[in-house]
Amino acid sequence: MIALVTGANRGIGREIARQLAAAGHTVLVTARSAEAAAEAARSVGPNARPLRLDVTSGADIAEAARDLEALDVLVNNAAITYDTWQHAATADLDVVREAAETNLYGPWRLIQALLPLLRASPHPRIVNVSSEAASLTGMGGGTPAYSASKAALNALTRMLAAELRADRILVNSVCPGWVATDMGGPGGRPVTEGAASVVWAATLPDNGPTGGFFRDGQPLPW
């Protein structure tokens, strides 16, 4: 099984890659620079391969789609801008647009480009790493760029799950929880636990759920 993890040079992305590699996957460890991808792949282990990939670059995505010969699992983990300093009423919309390029359009472009490979896989999976901050049920104010882009990513999950059901591609969103990473900050749960929540969706059986929003294998409200 071959898995691609975006934003895998640090934090939860690197740990997702490590856990998938430990489970026997060949993992494409991506980062925006070749050096960061190579360093991360070395730390993940012998089942990892570095891949320079900026999800905001159409050229990078097209090159990856041309160079890859097979893919079974796509984990859209790369994300930016947990904008705790902003409010929706006064948000800098340039910041919101920049967040959407990575958090929404990046995964969307990548999925479109890699769909032929996923359709050819016997056990295809797409996992969009989301956040409970994207849940409309509990949403309040604050972090508008992050929350709105992740809510849109959840909507994309629902649409793709319905459209790709006939292709046997399971598409789910996963909230890893508040994890102690550079983005999450101190006080969160161990990165191993957050990553395991994502790996669960990446390794679902063929009769597993699709079109869901989960944390630790349990459904979250949209």
C-alpha cells in the first residue's frame, strides 16, 4: 500500500507518516522544500520516501501526478493559519484567502489530480484532516480563516464521498483533537494520539464508513 501525506515534515503529519510506515505502508512524505521532505523521510524510516510538494502550487501537483505510478491512501494534512487574533466581523480577507489556498483548494486540487491513481487502487482512501472548530453545530466566533476553510473542507468531504462511492473510494474528515504541535501549542494531547485518529480512517476496511466526520473513530456533529 502506498500513502501520500501532505505537510508531513513536522508535527501531526510526520507522526501520521510514521504510523502508516510502521503499519507497512510505503509513505510519500511531502513538504514544501526538498530538504525538509528528505529530513522527515529519514526520521520516519526505511518505508518513507521524500516528495517536495507545495499544495498551493498547481505545477507541483501536476508533477506529482505525472511521477507517481500508484497510490492507495491520500492524507490531506497540510494546513495553515490558526488565526486566534481575528474575528469574522473584522477579519483580514487576504488572510482568509491565503488560508483557503492551503486548507481547501490545495486538497481539492490534489484529489482531482490523483483521482486516476486512487480509482486504480484496490483499497482507495482519502482522509481530510479537519478540526472540531469546523463543526457548525458548535461553532462560535473566532479563528475565521481556519474555521471557515476547514468547514468548507468538510463540505468537500461530503460531496466527494457521494460522488466517489461507486469507485469504492472511502472519503472521510477526521479531527485529531487538540494536539501539542507547533500549530496547536502546549497543553494538547500527545501527537501520537491525534495521528492515530487519522490513521484509523486511512486504514479502514473496505466496508468502513464514508462521508463521515470522526475523532478517535467516533462520529462528530457536522
